[in-house]
Amino acid sequence: MAVITRPLPVAPRPKPGELISSWLGRTAARYDMDDAAFRALLLGEDGRGRERLDLHLTTDEVARIADAFRLPPERVATLGLTQAWPRVAVDWLPGVGRKMRARGNLDLSWCRKCLEEGHSSGGTYLDREAALPLCLCHRHQHWRVDCCQHCSPDNPPRFVWDKGAVELACGDCRRLLRTPGRPIWADC
Ligand SMILES: [Zn+2]
Ligand SMILES: [Zn+2]
């Protein structure tokens, strides 16, 4: 059984405006762990099935994450979507469990240029806008996508460690989502 020590020896800091699931997913990738398994070790078994982690964290979850990442609890508590955007209508956010979509804690959509930008500046991640039902990245004037371009995945996208960097990859065919077409096992 996998064990993680507290505090974590490698504990990436959350990027400005990053989704909690992205931050924890990136960290799991650094340990070459499955996202759900890492969350369960970090948050207890309840963490495995948490569907709406990005909306808010419970007091206990804040304490566990703050302890593991050596961050002030108040810093961790501000990362939830409902903390950052108190007036966000969470019932309008896309739900989970839709067939033919890349399901995540929330249904996610991302701009490939944003992923590229994150990659070239220290690591791919998903910001809060990835959890909103947006079609366009206004910064890049680029259509957002919510699914792998090569398959119809049943699993959510996942962060992986590839060539010394964290990447976001399709949960089914494992192709990179920032540069569709390159499978992450190509040079293994
Ligand atoms: Zn963008
Ligand atoms: Zn795919």
C-alpha cells in the first residue's frame, strides 16, 4: 500500500487562480500516483469519491492539506471556487457523469494555448475558468475543448509526469491535451 509522509517532501505551491483538483492532481503526478488514490491518502477514504472538491473544502480537508503542503490553512481555504467567487451560481455549473465527455470533479473545459503557456512557464495546470461553462478563451481568442480530440473518453483527464514535466493527458488514450497527437508513451 502506498504511503505518503507529512509534510510532503515535494509540495508544489498552487498557481494563482488554480483549481484545487488541478493542484492536487499535479502533485499526485509528481509522485506517479493515481489522482483518486492520492486524494484518499491525503484526505482519508472520503477524498476518493469527492465529486465537487473544487467548490469548497471542509475544515478538516483544509487542515489536512495545509499540514501536508506546509501552507497556512487560511491560504488553502481561499482556493475553493465558492471562496474565490462567493456569488457563483454553483447549481449552474456543469454536473458530472455525462457520457462522451471528459468528466472531472466538475466538467472541465480548457484552452490548449493556456495549457501550452502553463507548460512553457513551469508546468501545465487548470485555472478556475476551466470549471465554468465557457466556450471561448477570451485571452487567446481560442475555442476551449472539453474532451480528447482522439477518443471519446470515459475517464477524466489526468495529470501525468512526462519528460521531466507535469502534463495534462487524456484519461483513456493518454495523449497529451496541450499538443493532441503525441501519446505520452511514445518515447518510453
Ligand atoms: Zn487560453
Ligand atoms: Zn483520448
